[in-house]
Amino acid sequence: MGNLFCCVQVDQSTVAIKERFGKFDDVLEPGCHFLPWCLGSQLAGNLTLRLQQLDVRCETKTKDNVFVNVVASVQYRALAEKAYDGFYKLSNPRTQIQAYVFDVIRASVPKLDLDDAFEQKNDIAKAVEDELEKAMSAYGYEIVQTLIVDIEPDEHVKRAMNEINAAARMRVAANEKAEAEKIIQIKRAEGEAESKYLSGVGIARQRQAIVDGLRDSVLGFSVNVPGTTAKDVLDMVLITQYFDTMKEIGAASKSSSVFIPHGPGAVRDIATQIRDGLLQASHPQ
């Protein structure tokens, strides 16, 4: 209907290329325009000004001979003031952009090891963007942003990298576990040493108390019973303790006992042995 009345509509964010007898005549902005087709005027086509995105997947090789797929996203748009260049100088902008992306990525990534490629994604994206901006500006296109969204090594390489990472973490965990066990053993040894030391101090104090008690008993008995010597009192005390021990052994129903000669004649030998031991223990070295 518009063509019948020589009128055309140009949508928003779009420009139309007007030709007259096949030659460029004008760039039509969004809105309604008079187009006298009877005088040779016609629309050659439309050019969108909207932001567009092109995802490019490029296979290349790193410096350490690992094949990777690099995925780049290029955001671009046509410039209204350069609509003539964008429409007439470039037949397929997406193919042109893809070619430049391939060229830059395959020139940059082979200079880097795989780990460096992951770390320097921004540098690769900047190199792609600079090259595209320089090349596409001559065709009336603006490169808004370029992103390296993914670097995908071969599946076997990824599995190997995961295994290396897992092995490294297991090694760190084993070291930490060994250090923890070492600390536990050290603390246990320190505790045992402290326990034995305190036990020895306790036994020494116990024996000192026994000796002090025996000494006080002997002195008190000698004073209260005239004519007795310290040796007689000590023999009597040892005999009393001997029979108390025999009584306790007999009273215990499940005790493990070692029987030694305990007749009346053996009591004197026991007393002599105990007394000699006490005298040797108290004798200064």
C-alpha cells in the first residue's frame, strides 16, 4: 500500500539505503519517507543499528602442545553516520569478524602455555578487540566489547589436570595429617614424661613418709619401753607389717600371690633384708 502512494516506513534502530536508478542516493532515518518509485527511487535494503553478538569457537594449540577450543564473544554494531560503508563495503560482517578472531587467537595462544592462557584471557580478548576495531572501523562497524568466555582443553587433558590437582591436594592433606600425628605423639610423650616424673616424686615422698614414721615409732617405743634397742623395735614393726600383708593376701579371693618362706625362722631373714635395704637407701652416695 505504501509503495502505491510512494511512501516507505523505516523502523526504529534501523536505517534504510535509498538508491535512484541503482545508484546510492541517501540514508533514510526511522520514520515515514516519500519514495517516488516512478522517478527511479527505491530501497536497496535496511541496516540495523542494534547491538549484535557473535560467538566464535576457534581451535588452536598452546605452547606446550595442548589443543584447546577458545570461545570468543564479539559485541558489535553498525554506525549510523557510516551506514554507506556498512552497507556497500561489507557483504557479510559476521564472516569478516570471525576471520579476524581466528587470526588473532591463532597468533596469540600458541605463544602461551596452557596455564598462562587461562591466566591471560583478558590480554587475548584485548588483542582481538584492538585488531577488530582497527579493521572493522573502515567498514562502518564499532566493536563494543570482546570477551574470551571459555578455554576448553581436550577431555583427556582436563582429566589429567584434575588428577594432578587431586594428587597435590592429597599430598598436602597427608602432610597436614602427619604433622597432626607428630604433634599428638609429642604431646603424648610429654604427658607420659610428666606423669612418670610426678609418679616418681609421689613414690619418693611416700617412702620418705614411711621412713619418717618408722623413725618416730622406733624413737617413741625406745623412750617409753626401757631396755629396748632400735633394732628390736624395727624387727617388731617389720614382723607386724609382714603379718598384716599375709592377712590381706588371705582375705582377697581373687588375688595373684607369690608365696615365699614365711615360717618364724624366715621372719628374721626378711627383717634383716628390709633393714639392710632401708639402710642402703638412706646411705649417701
